[in-house]
Amino acid sequence: MKGAIRSLPLFLCVIASIAMGVSCQHGDQGPGEEGFESMESPDTRWLIPKDRKSEVPWNELRDKIKQEIVAHPHHEVLFFGDSIMQGWRRHQDLLDRCKVLKGVINGGIWSDGLQHMLWRLSQGDFARIKPKVVVFLGGTNNGSQTAAQIAAGIKLMVGRLLGQFPETRVLLLGLFPMDHDADTSRRLKRSNVNRMLAQFEWPQGQVVYLDLSPLFLGGTTILQPEVSPDFLHLSRLGYELWMAALCPAVTRILKSSS
């Protein structure tokens, strides 16, 4: 097992080469409660769990996710995030091409910020499952916060996920690029968030971090409309590119944990 864990970074760097230079990092901090608590910081004081129960469509999707969990409590992979993660529901055929992602529990909900994801986690929405891998993408809808606050909030969320699922591994994805050009304030902020995430020390053997930005940018600094029509959400092509890195990454993590 120990050898398999140590081989993960090498494998993910192979994925990185496919993704044209994606940065990859494996945690080197020991697991345990001290590691979880170290994920709290002054930059997370803004992150207070908040619901969206006044929004009927949000409640309906949340209930649908919980029903899917009841129907498939033993599935090994959980997607957790916002509309970008939810978008996989429109591309189930792509997921079906990957053996380990067939029937994946998709916990993505449109417009959810980290505070809403934290609330759902605290309410036991995922208490009925014990996934081996959680693919997490969050922070896109927290643009009013600083890069340091967003990065710290993501780190706290990872700690809470590991606290609820101590036997799981988290595949943490950096924020995807937005806006056509590279020099916009929103693009630069997301790049700064990803840089901070890459520098964090993560619990050893439990967190794998991937920045897939170069994959979507095609080795350039320009985000093309063919990949992201609104320069935020992904097109069909965008999800195909994502799948090229996601399927082998999740497959390898599952093999290393068996």
C-alpha cells in the first residue's frame, strides 16, 4: 500500500503531461485530527455554513441527490461542487466510458459557494455513503472573497471532507480558468488561488491536487469559446478534455486504495 501511494505523484505527472504541463502535488503532511485542525485559519472566518432552502429548484436538486445516495449507497466515487460539477449530468455518456465513474454520485449544485457546500456537508446529506474517492471542485462562486480567503476556504472544506470520510481520498481540483484573456482580475485571482493550493501541505496519502488549467487553455493563455462558451462553464468539448485526465486519475487512486 505504501508503495502504491508513493507512486501516485508519478502517475499524476503522466496525466499532467497529457494535460500539457498541469501541476500536480501529493500531500506530505501526516493525517490525523491535528492535520484537520491546521486547515482552519483567520482567512476562513468568513466561511459560515449557509443554506439556500428558500430556493425551490435548489431544494429539489438537493433532494434528488439524497435520493440517489439512498439508491446507490455503496458507490465508490462522489462528485462534490457547483454547477461545473453538476454539468456532468448532461454528459452521462462520457462518464459511462469510464468504468469507475459509471453511476457516480453527483453532488454538484449550481451557484453553490463554499458556504453552501459546507452547510450541506454539516446537515448529513452524504452521511449514508462511504466513498473511496471524493472529487472536489469549489470556490468558483466565492469571487467576492480574496484569493487567500478562497484558498483557505477550500482547504477547510477538504479538512471537513476528510473528517466525515476518514477512509477516503480527495481528488482536489484547482479552479478552472475563466474569461477569454489571461490578464483579467478574475483570471488572475483564480491563478493565485491555484498557486496557494499547490503550496499547501495536505494530509499524506489522502489528498491529490490537480490544476487542470493548461488542459482547458490548450497550452496557451487564451480560453477558447469552443471549450467554454460563456468563459466560465464548459462545453461538451470541455468535459471531454476533463474526462481525459479525470478517468485515469480516479482509476489510479482507487487501485492504490484497494
